[in-house]
Amino acid sequence: MNSYWLDRLKVNIFPVSFEQSDVRKALNEWVYQGNMYDVEIAEETCELCDQPHIRYQFEIFNIMTGNILQIGSECIKRFNIGVVDQKGHILSTDAARKKVNKDRNKLITDAKVKSVINSLVDLARVDNQFDIESFIKYFKENGSFTPKQLTTLIWRFETHKIEHIKPHLKMTIKKNKDKEQLLGMVEWKVQKIWDCMSTSQRDFYNKNK
Ligand SMILES: [Zn+2]
């Protein structure tokens, strides 16, 4: 561990640990048990290394003192914090990394879903022609929208100046009828939903158009 991290770590970890002089021993008192939070705005600070702009907080627990710290996922890996699975077993370094990455990805995916739902709710507030129920139902079942749904959505979002993030509004063309829908669309409509499309969907469109 280089001294840059070590100095920051010492200041933060000893006041909340049982061990008071050996950093590695103090670190061994801490475990990550799978509690993680999306605070939605990246303005928290990692309580181990003081890194600012943390959005996804990972909670670590001290088995000796019962203290809790909220830290960035990088620090679990950087300092080799023990990771415990649901049955209470300590994972190997490799499995621990995988779990931390997986948990972080889940927070990111959930955040994207939330941002889509928020945009739909914002739209429904100002647009009483918009059938939010059917869009939310479809999105919850599929995690994506058909090409036609997307053009409708983008048009309505733009008309009512509703904040939306196109790459979060994912498109599905798994069914043949969705593929035909996309290929049958006028060019400018496809351009409107281009940022919602994955690379392979864009390739499919370019090859088959
Ligand atoms: Zn940190």
C-alpha cells in the first residue's frame, strides 16, 4: 500500500477500530455484507480514503466495535476489505471483487430504471393524453421499449420539455414485428431514437435498411 493511501487511511480507520497501531489488523476487523446505497447525487465522501463525489455507497461493518463506515466500492478492493456472502462466509479475493462489481452494476442499473420512470411520471403530470400505465407496464416487463413507443416518448418528452436520458431509454427489436417497425420508419424518426439504440441494433438497421 503506498503512503498516499496509508496516511489517509490511518486518520480515518483507527478512531473507529479496535486495533490502534497496525493498519492491516485494523482493516481485518471490517467486512462488507452487501449493504449498498445509491444517494443519487455524487456528493458523498468516502469515509476511508476521503475521495469526494461518491454516489454509490458501500457500507462496511466492524466486527469488533460495531461501527459502520460508508465507502466507495473501489476502497473495498483497494484495501482488501473482507466480503461476506449471504450465508456469512468470507469470499476469496477473486469472488469478493466479482461481488463488489456485481453489486455496483446493480446500483447503476437500478438508477437507470429509476431515471426512466421519473421521466415518465414527469411527463404524465403535464400531458394528460399520455397513457403512462401502459408504458410503465411494458417497461417493467421488458426493461425497454419498442421503436414505436420510443418515438412517441421522445416526441412527447421534447414537446413538454421533460428531462430524459436517451441511452437509458433502451429499445427492443427482439420480435420480428419490432424489427419491421424499425425498418419501416421514416429516417428522421429513426434519428430521434438513434441514441436509444445499442451498437448491434444500429448495425442491424444500417445493414437492413
Ligand atoms: Zn475510498
